[in-house]
Amino acid sequence: MSINLQRIGLIAARDYKAAISSRAFLVGLLVLPVLLVVFAVLVPRILNSPSPQVIGEVALIDSTGKVAPELQHAIVPEEIARRRAVESEQSPLKAVSPGTASGPTIPRMTLVEAPSDTDAATYKSWLIQPRDATPRHLALVVVQPDAVTRRPGAAAFGSYALYASSRLDQNTESTLRNTVRAALIATRLRTDGLDPTAMATVQQVFQPDSIVVGSAGDRSGSRGFAQVLPFACGLLLFIGVMTGGQLLLSSTVEEKSNRVIEVLLAAVSPLELMYGKLLGQLGLGITMTVVYLVMSVFTLAQFSMSGLLDPILIVYLLAFYVVTYLVFGSVMLTIGAAVNQPAEAQALMPPVIILLVGSYSLTGVIGQAPNSTFSVAMSFIPPVNTFAMIARIASSSPPPAWEVWTTLLISLVTAMLVVWFAAKVFKVALLMHGRPPSFGTLIKWARMA
Amino acid sequence: MTAALEIAGIRKAFGDKLAIESLDLTIPQGATYGLIGPSGAGKTTTIRMIMSILFPDRGTINVFGQGSALMAKDRIGYLPEERGSYRKMTVGAFLTYMGCLKGRTRAQAYGRADRLLGRLGLADVNARKCEDLSKGMLQRVQFVAAIINEPELVILDEPFSGLDPLSVRMLKEVITEEQQRGATIIFSTHVMAHAEELCEQIVMIHQGRKVLDEPIAGLRRQYDTRRILLEPLDPGANLLALQALPCVEDVKLNDQGCEVSLHAGMDPGDAVRAIAGVVAPARIELARIRLEDVFIRLVGESNGVHESPEALRTHLQGLSNTGAAA
């Protein structure tokens, strides 16, 4: 049966124009950048925005008699800020503004020492006080006798008990725990005749950016970027396929419910109609992916990081987008042709969505271990393989070219099979009205065609 | 000359339901055929198979000598029974799009659309969105879309359903123009009056079978009329007295007078003279054979059909309200 390419082009162009000028598409196009801005910029700012400083007392029962001076030093806000700054510099994912301490507002805690033989069980009632009492009693720290010097024959040091006020917030408690930890370590070192400041300096290793050495020359790498890239590529693939597929489904349902389908079939064959629609939304998905890629490159260029993005990755991303879209888009198109109302499509969509979301959610795991047996196996099992492979290509340790091409070939064959099956169902389903079909019915229709 | 359409032994079933049992049909180029029968008879299924939207389980369909309508779509204009449009598109854009899909250039499609819209009383709707049109207006636009490509074969499935009398008249005029242009026209209807008015040849389908394939003129000759319409000179005349005449089977009174049914085999000329002898007529005439009567007689005579003539008539008339209005 001959296929008229001009008719396919006309249908594709109409669908493309109708979709790209629709409000739904424009909103969809803006959702991702807005979400990125929210998560990358606004959320950290909101989280780090100054909150009211917690001011209060922390009681200490120090049965060793050695920890109190160190804790007295460690609990000072300036010292807490210094420790945070050091931790931030040592983190693989540095803060947005390197060199500055990030985190919640530092509490101003005053240490109150109780006699070393105080009974903690009795003293803990010190924490119970009226709501508006000042000063606030925040917590009671009870240092165990062997917290600084191990008992003979013991492998580990003792620790401390922490009694907290019912009104103590999580951030202050966390800051207090870190402070007590620092004081205990410093006390243990000093008891062993070591200088805590020297030891801390010895342990400081600031994380450098890696330099990726390749035949094309060296380029600076970023561990954080390498961790995020597979996930971001998977996200682009997911959003492109999901948006294109959903628009394909909704436009087909609309054409069917508007009864325009038979008018179109007066002029074109069912296959021309299907290919035209697939092509139109494919163009739309590519437009969207390209827009996102351009925005990503532009953003990276703002931080002088555009060199981190390998151009071949963009080529592979577009190639994998096409085959993934053909697989999922064809299925969604078939569902659109089979049902009469958008609500009926919801009954058939969950397996498709689960498969798509499941494939996408693997990108994070695969990006972390791109050459594990699981990752390699997933690269060859459709329809997960395109997501798995793009995550591997985007990882810090990309697979050999033959694996990439094999995945592409498998995906292409899968896409052709799915399109073939979809075409069979599409022809029959287009004019079917009445009770919404199940997947079993779709298979029956494919046999009928 | 190659026939516009040749159907040979097609059969179509949907699951257990047999839609078309066996159908043979040849339509020469330039002819106007009416495909008639009650709803559910198989008309739309036949048309969809002609258009290669559905495919027969058995048999062949040739359109202009091609094995499938898919190879001759640009030469066909089709107005489906279930018609729709892109609601958000303007009328002009929709018609141009349909014209381009049917192999015309944008300029050709636009020009033809403009002329036909004017012809159908829609000269000013080009820039309006389809969703802003009334149902009747939209139906006329869809008719324009069907014939935008100046097709050689025009297939119209229930073209007049849902239209007001004025729109029906305008549509009939355009169909007649298409006939004069030389197009082959097939249209399906369950309103027999439309078929009588427009068609040269009638194909009747009932329960998936062709029960008639005759020229209208032949039908009139073949199926002799057995009804006489009488309007008496004296409005108070006793019309029921006519029942006493040997040639009269039944007398039905109406506002103007009465309708006299004759026994089978009676000579209408003798009957007219006999009736005029009993009641002085202001007007007396033989009623023309109605397709409805032919259909009922044929179906009643055929084997395996269990519907009574009254049920068939009710079925046809119940579905032909639009036709009555037209």
C-alpha cells in the first residue's frame, strides 16, 4: 500500500502548529525551567534564610571532669561557624558560594556545669519549665566516665547521654550534638598528648575539581556535575517523551470525539494519519528538548562550565529521544485511538506511566555505577534501555561505542515493532465507539487488522 | 469507459453480527445513485468499505479501476455520516487544509472553498472558528470540505440529516451542479423522497443484502401505482361510498378528500373513470409510486424477513421526519 509523504507532512505540520501554539504546551515548556529555578535557587535560599536565633542554656554533668573546658570553647557561636565553614569546603558538593558557611542560624548556647556527681535522673527535671521562662533550658548533656579514657580492655570509648527539652528544635539539637562530638574528640586528643588544632588541620583535605584528561586535551571536571548529569539527561528524555506522548494521546482522543477522524480518513489512509501525527508530535518533542538543551548550555556557560558538556552527548540524547518517543508515543497514540473520552484513557495509561517513570527513575542509580552488571544489562532490555544507556553515556565513565550502537539498534527494532503493532490497532480502533477497551481488546483488534 | 465503482461479492461482519452479507454493485461514471434503506441496513458500512476505511472480509472493490480507494482518494469526495471539524481552526484554514490533503494547492483550495461557501450562504464565515458556527452552518462547511477537490466521485452519507429546509434546498442545488459537472454521485439516505428527487438509479439495502438495483424510471414502470388521490367537487360528498366499487381495496380520508387504494391488477384508467362516476371530482390523479412502497413490497416479498409492512413503514417514516420537513 503506497504512502503519500506529502499528506503525512501536511498532517504533521498541522499537528505541530496546533500543539506548539496551545496553552498546554507553553505551560509545559515553562514547567521544567521554573521547577529547576525553584529547586536550585529558591529552595536553598529559603532553607538557609535566617531564622530567629535560639538562645538558652545547656547543662553539663561531666563525670570525667575533662570535657567541660573543651565544650565551653566549642559551644561559642564563632567556633560553630568556623567548623561549618570547614565542613562545607570539604564536601564534594560545595555550597553555592564557596568559602561561606551555610546552614541554619547558629544558636547562642550557654554552658551550665552541674557537679560531676549529680544524679541525671533527678536533674533532668531542670528541663521542664514554663513556656515563656528565661533563660530557656535547652538540653542536659551527661558525659560518661569512660568517654575520654577507655576502660581497661575496652575497644571503644564511652559516649554521652543527651536529654532534650520538649521544645528543642532539630537544628539546635543537631548543632549541639556536633559540638559535643567536637569537644569529646578534642578532649581525647589532648588527654593523649596531641594538639587538637594540629589534628584538625591534618585532617583537612579540600576537594579539588578533577581534570579530565582526553585525547582532545584536558578539561576541568566536576564531581557534582558528573553526578547530576545522568539524572538530568534522563529527566530531559522523560519530559520530552511524556509531553509528546500526552499531546499525541489527547489530540487523537479529541479528533475522535469531535468526529473529525472520518473526515480525515476521507482524504488520507489510516497509516498516513498515524505517521503524520507521530511525526508532528515528534517535532514538538524535539523542539522542546532542544529548547531545554540550549537553556542548559546557556546556564552552564554563565558559570564557565559549558566545557563539561560533551557535544556527542547531545547527539545521543536526541537519537535516544526519537526511538524512546516512537515506542511510548505509538502506544499512547493507540490508546488515544481506542478510547472515546480522555477519562477512558486513564484506565489504560497506568502501565505505560509506570514503565516510563520506572525507566527514568533508574537513571540515578545507573549513573552512579554505569558499568555494573545491572547497568549493562538494563542497557539492552527495551524499553528501559534508552534511559539506562543515556545515563551511562552521561556518567563519568561512559560505555564503549559498540554498546551505545547496540542499544540504539535494539531500540530502533523495538520502535519499529511497536509502531507496526500500533498501526494495526490504530486502523481498527479509530472508528470504534462504545465501551472503552482493555489491553486484551487492543490485541484482539491487532489480530483483526 | 471504466466504471466509477465496481463492487463484487463483498461481505463484512463485526464479530457475530453480519453487516453486509453479499453485495455486488457497478456504478458507471457520471451516474447518480441513491443507496437507500433503514438505519442499520448496512449503508454506512458499505460506504466505509468503498472508502477503504473499513475492509471487506471477502470480495473486491474497484474505484476507477484501482483496487482500493486509497489509490484514488484525491478523486473522491466523501461526506461521512459522523462529521466533525477542528473546533479551534477557522473555516478558511480547515477547508484549505482539507483541500491540500486532497491534492490541491492552497490557492486552488481557498478559491474553491470561497466560491462554494458563497453558494451555500456562508460567504462571511471564512475567518470564523468552526466552534463558533451553528450545527447547520457547520454541516454545510463539512459538505464544502467533502467536495473541495472537485471530485470525480462524490459519496455523501446522509447529507441532509439535521438540516433545515432552506439548507437542504441549497445543498440539493450544489449536488445538481456537481452532477452537471460530470461527477458520479452516490448518496445514502433513509429519506426516500430525497432519493426520488435526485437519483437516476436506486440501490436498496436491507439487513446487509441488496434488495433492489433499478433506475427510477424503470421502477415507476415496474411497480404500477395502485393509489388514486381524489379531491371531491362537493366537500360534503360521501367518499366512503367508493368502497362499494369492485376495484377499490380501501379508502383513506384526508383533509383534501381521500386516497383510494386499488386491488392488485386493476386498470388505473378504468378505476379513475369508475370513481369519477360515483363522486364528482374537483381533482383526481394517480399517485406516483413511492420508493417507500417499493421498499416495503420488496422486503415483504423476500425470504427470511419477518418484519410486517406496518413495522417497516413505521421504521422508515420514523426516520424520515427530516425528509418530510424538507
